[in-house]
Amino acid sequence: MHGVKISGIGRAVPELELSNDDIAKFIDTSDEWIASRTGIKSRHISTGETTTDLAAKAAQNALEDSGLNAHDIDLVIVATVTPDYTMPSTACSVAQRLGIKNATCFDMAAACSGFIYASEVAVSFIKQGNYENALIIGADVLSKGLDWEDRNTCVLFADGAGAVIYQRTNENKIVKILTASDGEGSDLITLPALSEPNRFNANQNTQKYVYMNGREVYKFATTAVPQNIQDVLVDTGYTPSDIDLFILHQANARIMDSVAKKLDVDNQKFFKNLQNYGNTSAATIPIALVDARAQLKKGDKLIFSGFGAGLTWGSMLVIWD
Ligand code: UT7
């Protein structure tokens, strides 16, 4: 079995920055409500940047960070629920933009857990010897699936992309990954796919935008995530208090504080940057990793943890190299 390490990271967000006060100008909400209920102060929203644009930019930054060349990459997975095209995959378009040739390329839909799910697949593939350098991107432009008159959702979600390159090594740094799902909660967060009536079927899905039952998702996250983190640490020799930094999906600061409390860990060990980006879906964890980098030291033990529509969730234990 081979080892795997992170050899490069990168991120990209659209230029337009929209504060809570900017949003309060066109819907009935306030900076006070959004900041106190979620921790979000501002976010980046596309004025034309596509999922592919952001994914390719984050990927280019990760590639430069790793010192690898485009021709070294042999696997590309884009975790997204907002692809620009159903076919070709976003991964193929990113490969084309970066000049990556002959790589295995596909997209993965696991919503806000997408980065962890894609990481599990890539790391397993590398460990078993099929690939050497995998480019994993979490990218979403959720703003195109938002009802900008629905204050329950449009103040939360935003656009961005984050990329990580996993590289085969002798010394393994990706200790363990554990993902899971519960389809019973599949109606709690939804965004319909293409649904045009055809000649033989006049039925059309009337839902157009993101729907979320926030309260139920909150209950799920604050229960499933601490348990999943405990589970991923089983047999690793570590307990939550040994972890140097927790990088969770950036959906709600209160969720992170609750998870910290349940794990009996100081909430200062939970990295937060959702105040600047909102919830960028599959992109939150790799974007947060880039922002957290300045405070990381070689050998630090990190937990990444994602959760969202499906319901899906997953965590991984990483040793920073
Ligand atoms: O990325 C996928 C994973 N997603 C998540 O993890 C999200 C999990 N859920 C949450 O983070 C929280 O449930 C929310 C932030 C979505 C909502 O916070 P909450 O404390 O659960 O609020 P609520 O839904 O219970 O709503 C409380 C009140 C309601 O008014 P009434 O019915 O009590 O009169 C809402 O209508 O707040 C109202 N409200 C708002 N008010 C001002 C809802 N959205 C807004 C808003 N501005 N934007």
C-alpha cells in the first residue's frame, strides 16, 4: 500500500463581495440577524464567473503551489452540485484549461460533503497504486440556484472553489477518512436538476431553487458531525484533544461551537472563515485550508469534516506536511 500527502492547495472566489448590509437593501433581513445566527458577514457572488472558471483558477493555484506540472496529474475529480454542463464533466473542462492530458476525469455530487467524498476516492485510488497525483476540487456557484427573495437561503450560500493535490509518497499523511449518508433526510436540502417537459411527458418539476429545512439540518449536523469525528479517530491512537486544528464545513459558526463543546475541545481550535465567504458548499474546506495555512506547522494533526444534502457527511484525519 502506498502513502499519500497533500502537496499543493489553492482557492478562487468571484470578485464581487456582498456584505450582509448589501443584502438587507433588497430583502427583509439584517446584518445583526445573519451575523448572530450564522457568523456570516460577507460573501463572494458571481457576476459571470462560472463553476469551471473558479475551479480552474483554484486548480492552477494548487498546481503552482505543488511545483508539479500539468502532465504530472493523472486524476481530476470536481466535487460540485452546480456544474456548468451535465456533460462534459467540469473535471474534463478543468483539465482542458490547465493542459492536463490523459487523466481520469469525473465530477462527484455529494453537496457540502463533496470535498471529503472526493478525497476518499482519490486517496484510496492512490493508495492502491492506480494514480500518482490527484487534483481534487470543490467548486460551487450556488448563487445561480438561489431564490434571491428567499431570506432562508440567499443570505447563507455563496460561490467559490478550493483545490488540493494529493500525491503518492512513502510516508503516509492521510491517516483515515470516513464518509456516510442517510437518504431518509434527502428532502431536507434540495436543488432540482434539468427538468424540461418533453413530447411524451408534460410533467415538470416546479421547484427551481435551493430549498433547505435549516432547523432539521442544524440538528443533524450537531449530532452526526461530533460522532463522525469520534469515529474517524478510533484506532488512530488520537483523541479530539490531540487535534491541532479542526477545519469544518463553513455553514454556521454555532454548529462549529456546538461540535467543539460536544467533543470537549476549545472552540478556538475550530478554524472559521465563513465571516468572509458564507457557505460555498463543496468549496468551504479547501478554501479554509488555504486561509488556515499561515497558522499550520509541519506535523500538525488536522481534522477536515463536511456535512450537507443527501444527507451526507464525512471526516478525515490529516498530518500536515
Ligand atoms: O451546507 C449545508 C448544511 N447546512 C447547514 O448546516 C445549515 C443548518 N441550519 C442553520 O444553520 C440554521 O438553521 C439557519 C441559519 C439556516 C437558521 O437559523 P435558525 O436559528 O435555525 O433560524 P430559524 O430557521 O429557526 O428561523 C428563526 C426566525 C424565523 O422567524 P419566526 O418564524 O421565528 O418568526 C425566520 O423566519 O428567523 C427568521 N429568519 C430570518 N430573519 C431575518 C430566517 N431567515 C432570516 C433572515 N433574516 N435571513
